[in-house]
Amino acid sequence: MAKALVEQVLHDINKIFDSYDKLHEYERTGCTTEQIKKELVMLKESTEKLSPLMTRLFKENPSQIKGISTLSSIFKITYLPTLKIHLLYISQIKESKTDLLKIQSRLAITYLNVDGCIDSLRIIHAYLK
């Protein structure tokens, strides 16, 4: 497998993990609207970069990645449209109540887990390392 391509895939997956972990922290401790918006933007950008990279990786190495059909189905990202709507909503509100922002963090965590996406990303990440 092309080392540079794998490194970029791992980099983008790590960015998703970092944002996911921060959202968990925000759900527990609270955050500002700007903090949650920053993580949602990071998730959106990383996902948009990751999808074509994974497609390319699978096309260039179809026999080297076991369970390719299962793994590739993960990247028919179901949460991306919801993420974009959530980001638009967060950008337009001027919420400052900690409890309501904690709920927004939980919402982002929930749709990121649609169809076990984070768990699947963890499997891919471990395989590629």
C-alpha cells in the first residue's frame, strides 16, 4: 500500500477521533458554542477528505484489505448530511446555557455513531497502523 496515502488516511481518522473525544468531554463538562462549532467543522472537513482517500486506497489495494465490502460501506457516510445541518444550526444560534450545549454535544456524538461508524473507523485505523 502507498505509505503516503495510508498516512493521510490515518491522519484524518485521528482528527475524527480527536473531535469525537472532545465532544464527549463537552458533554460531561460543558463548552461554548464556538468550541462545539470548531469540532463540528473539524469532523466535516476530515470526513470530506477521508471518503475519497478511502475509496482510492481500496481501489489501489483490493486484495490486501480483508472485508473490503464491509469496510467500504462505512464510507457511504450517513452522518455527513446531518453533521452539515447541525453545523448550520450551531452557527445560527447564540446559545450560552451549558446544559443545552451539553445536549448539542450528545447529539453530535449520537449521529457520529450511526451504524457503528466510530467503531468501524477504529478497526480500520488499527488495521492500517
